[in-house]
Amino acid sequence: MAILTQAVADYRKQNWSKAEQACLKVLKLAPDQFDALNLLGIVALNTRRFDDSSKWFERALAVNANDPQVQCNSGAALHELGRYDEALVRYDRALALKPDYSQALCNRALSRQALGEMDLALIDVDRALEAEPFFAQAWHERGRLLHQLGRFEAALSSFDTAILQGHDTVEAQFLRAASLQSSREPVLAAQGYARVIERDPLHLAALNNRGVVLQEIRQFDAAIESYHRSLALEPKQPQTYCNRGAAKAELGQFEAAIADFDQAIALAPEHAEAHNNRASALRECHRLDEALMGYLRARELGFSPDWLDGAIAGLRGQLCDWQSRQADVQRLVDKIRDGRTAITPFAFLPFVDSWPLQRQAAESWVAQECQPRDRLGAIGRVPHGAKIRVGYFSGDFFEHATTQLAVRLFESHDRSRFEIIGFSFGPLIHDAMHHRVRAAFDQFFEVQAMGDAQVALLARELKLDIAVDLKGFTRDSRPSIFAHRAATVQVSYLGYPGTTGAPFIDYLIADATLIPDENLNGYSEKIAFLPDSYQVNDAFRPISERVWTRQESGLPAEGFVYCCFNNNYKISPESFDCWMRILAKVPGSVLWLLEDHPIAASNLRREARARGVDSDRLIFAGRVPASEHLARHRLADLCLDTVCYNAHTTASDALWAGVPILTCIGSAFAARVAASLLVALEMPELITSTLQQFESQAIELALHADSLARLKNKLLRHRDSAPLFKTELFTRHLEDAFEQMVDRDRAALAPDHIRVAKRSDTA
């Protein structure tokens, strides 16, 4: 007994070896000494020699099977050996001997969890806490169970209780941070992971997870630093390279991102996410053919977010690769009709001219990617102020098509009635247009580095009456800002030509041409109908004095010049079929197109040949500064529009430059924009309703120079007299819409359709 007493003392001091040697001496004197056998099992358990531990406990139980503690200890050893069913038998025997044995209940919960019996495990741990309310380990295990069950807020509460009661381990802090991350509390999760790293600088999972949540709150540099520390500790981590590449891509460092994705793939050749992310970065670098191969490889490897099919179809559209077009479109339509997120809403616009399908695509995407957030709580109505505060949110406050249209609007607002605030979350491009835009706002905030909730909170603190989203779902958009509610009235305008399908967007700015009353069901928002066109224009856009020649533009010395400077992804096989029939019937005519990508140009030439048209009759123009692009329009005779997704800014460009645009009005918003502009220009004769009419009129104007001349003269007259390019008049109409929105909100009335009366002034 003296030797055994010394063994227990050594055990308590964690002198495992001395305790073990003492117990072995006892067994030489008394081979069946129960306490020595049990202590040997406990020492082996603590030193992770689980097989030895189990054998010692078995010998102890052979001496006395009625000791609940040894039954429980034996179960713990069997659990560590992965023999969970046998462990359960031991715990059951321990509980038969001692029904309120909290440690046995807690341990049995662990084995049941390992066997996937989550509900039974939770019952066990709750019983343990009933027996011993301050059992810190049980609170910890309860948190782990709840986290696995997806009950993250309850898990967080359990971890907090465990830590408060002394179970303040690195694991507890890590799991607490993970529960915060899963509860969509990235700021708090980042703080939690930082605490873990402070205590254990080598904790790879905490370093990586901290990087993920820092990315979520747009602290990309800090995220990259976290991943870098992780990779310095363990370089062979393909997922960490993949994550770091994604953070670099968010900063616009696409080549560096590609290098990280390449490293991930080198370590794990079948890393589907890395292939997918690499493809996205290649797309941003305009390496479209490589990007397409990357997306196809990701899909082949089983990377299966619903939108991947849409990314592949969209890239093929950009490359004018129509060989799989019909199958691609049918796959997207079938998924959308099934309520799946088949494609981002913006990417879907060129494929199908159907407002019901476009709404369904948008609503599915919002439901999966951007549901309303309640983290900031309900938003209160802004007290009546002397002026209505309007916030314009965009990622395009530089030389960009949307800003070219809207800059004069910002400058023209009536400052006696409105205060205008800009929120910029796009790339830091400080060109001349950016400086002009900044000067146009009463206040201007660069919010690129702020999380979506932070931006919404800033807007609330500024007491906006109206938040205007100028991006929708286009590139660099931040719809989650509005999901957090930046203002009580939120409006979609200009950047995205369609319904957002988002319950947090109250109004869509449009006009009666864009959205006839019979199409209202295609839009989740209430419509603010402006009296002329929804599209603002800058009546002072400069046109370069440069005189372009046909030769330097690659155009033939003679012959009728049709043009379409829309992005190539807007060109559909249906439009192209029609254009080729037009060229075939107008001798010597050419079609002048924008060259987005050399492969797209090559594919279009191939498609022309397939339709019996000499590919040399397609002329491709490179990109030039906006004022020079407007100037070179003078070489064109007639602009041909695309179906499904019309010319928008490009239509305004043509009309401002004095080139008529012929359009075929469609069904959905994006397919009716050119018609909207022509109505406001008071030139409805350029609007056709079928491709047959479109084709016939395009040929007629080419073959009858006098008819085209009359049309051009009318355009030049109406450019100065019709409403389309009267920016100040447009601004007054938009302000009237804003006032009606705010009046309804202040009267506690729900949003409703607004029809702005046409003003008689010609300001």
C-alpha cells in the first residue's frame, strides 16, 4: 500500500513513468491488485498508449467488474482505439451501476457522435448537465455536437459557458470561433481565431479560417498575411494556396492569383476548386480560351455549383463559340425552371429574351447567394430633413460606360432639395472621370476595404433617405450592402437592365417602353416610371475632333458600312443570321464590329463563311478612348442592334455621334432599351418588332441613300430638341420620382408603382 500511495502521488504530479514503475512493483507483489491495474490503465490513457490502456482496464475489470469508474475508463480507451460499439457497452455498464454518472454520459455522447447518432449523443450530454450543471467538459462537448448539427448560435452559447467554467482550451476557443464563422459573424470570428493564434501560433486551421473570414469582410491584405503564415509553417497545403489566390484575385492581382492556383494544382492535380478559381482569374486577364478550358476541367473533376454551367455558357458567348449554344441554353433554362441557381442573373441576359425566366433566375440567385441580412437590426425611418439624402453606390466611378452616362446627373441635382453622397467600392482608378465624379458629390466615400455590413452601417449613420444601387449584378457589384439595408428606400438604377429579384430592393427606375403594364409581373420591384427614357445621358460628352479615315480603320474605300459596337457576348446566332442576310443583299457592304477577343473575331469570321458571306466583310475595331470612339462613328452609315440584349450605352454613343440605330424590340428590359432611347428621341421609325422587319429596313436604308440622309438629318435635329439628351430635364424627373418614394416612406406606406408626370419646362 505504501508503494501504491507513492504511485498515486506521482500520478497527480504527472510523473507518468514513476507512477507506472511503482504500479508494476505492486503487481509483482500482488498480480491482481485492482487499484494498481486501474492506475496503469489511466497512465497509459494519459500517455496515449491506448492499446496498453485497454488491456490494463480489462485486467482490472476481471478482478472487479462492478466499478463504474473502471467501466467508464475502459470505454474511453476503446473509444480512442476506434472501437466505438465496444466503448458503448462499457459506458452502458457504468451507467447501469451509477445512473447519474456524468462523465460516463459525456463519454458515451462522444462515441455516439462518432457513430453518427447525433440526437442520442445530445440527449446524453444534456443528461450529464442535468446531473452536474457546472460540468465544463460536458458544456464543451454539447457545443461540438450542436455545431455539427448546424445549430451554431446554441453551440456558441455552450462554448461560452464551458470557457466561463474553466474549460478555456485552445480547442474550445477554436470551435467557438468556428461557430461564429458559421453564424455569419465574420468580424467576431476573426477576433476569435486571432485569440487562438495568439495562444498557439502554429495552429494551421485557425490561420486558414482566419484568412477565410477576413476575406469575407474584405480585409484581403490581412487574409493574405494569414495564409502566408500558414504556408510558411506547412508549404504543402493546396487549399491554402487556393484561398490565398482567391484573396489576391479580389485585390485585382490576377497574375499572382494564378500562380497560387497553379501551386495548388501542382500539389493536388484534381483540386477542382483551384481549377475553377484559376479559370475565373484567367477570365479577368482576358485569357478567355484558357479560362474556358479551366471551367470545363473543374466540371469534369466534379466541381458542381449550379452556376458553373452558366460560367461555361457565358464564356462561350464571349468567344462567339456557338457550337454548343442550343444545348447550353436548354441546360440553363431547365435548371432555372427547376428553381436552381444555374447562372448569375447578369450572365443570363444575352441568352433568353424572357422576363419570367429572367425574374426566376434572379430570385434563385438571391435566395442562394444574397438573402436579406438582419445583423444590423431593423432600420428606422430617417427623421424629416431639410433635404432628401440620396446615396449612389457603384464600383464604376471612373471612365466606365455607366459613369459616362450618369456623371452629368450627379452634377445636375438640385442642391436646394437634395444632398448627394457617393459610395465607391470598385477598383482604385483615379482618372479624370473619377475626379470629376468626386467633385460632383456633396460627400464621397471610398469603401472598397469595408465589409458589406460596415458600408450599410455607414449609410445608416449618414441618415440616407434613398440608397441607389448603380450596379445590380454586374461586375464588381456588392448587393449584400443592400441586403443589410443601407436605407429604408432602396432603388436599382441604370447599371443592371432587369429585375434584381431581391426583396430588399424596393424600386426599379424604368419607363413605359421598357416595361409595358402587361409585363409588370416580371419584376419583383415596384416600378418608378419616368416620362421619356429611363436612361440618363450627358449632353456635354466630348467628341474628338480627330478625323478618322476608312483606311486607318480597316474599312474599304467604298461601300455601305453597318456597325455594331456592342460587346461580343451580346451577339447571338439569331442576330448574326439576320446580319449576314443583310450583307448578302447589299453589295459591297461591310459590318464593323468591336473586337473583344481575337478568338471571338476568328469565330465570327468562321460563322460568316458558314453562311456564305466572305469573312473579309467583317471589319473589327479595337478599343480607343471614348471621345475618339465617338468620332470614328462618323465612318458608319447605320448601326445594327442586337436582340435579347440591346445596345445600351453603345446605342447612346451612336445616336450622340449622329448615327441612326435600327433595333428590334423584344420582351424583357434588356431587349427594349434601344427602343426606349428612340422613343425619347422621337424617332420610333427605327424600332421594328420582328427580325424580318429589321432585315428589310436595314436593306432598304442601304439601297436608298436619300431615305438614310433624311433619317440622319432628323437625328441631328432631334438630338438637340428631343428629351433624350436633356440631362437637366431628366434629373428633374428622377428627383420627382425620389420625392414620391420618400413621401410614401415617411407616411409609412409600402412602396408602390410611381408614374412621374412629364414636366413642361425644357431646362
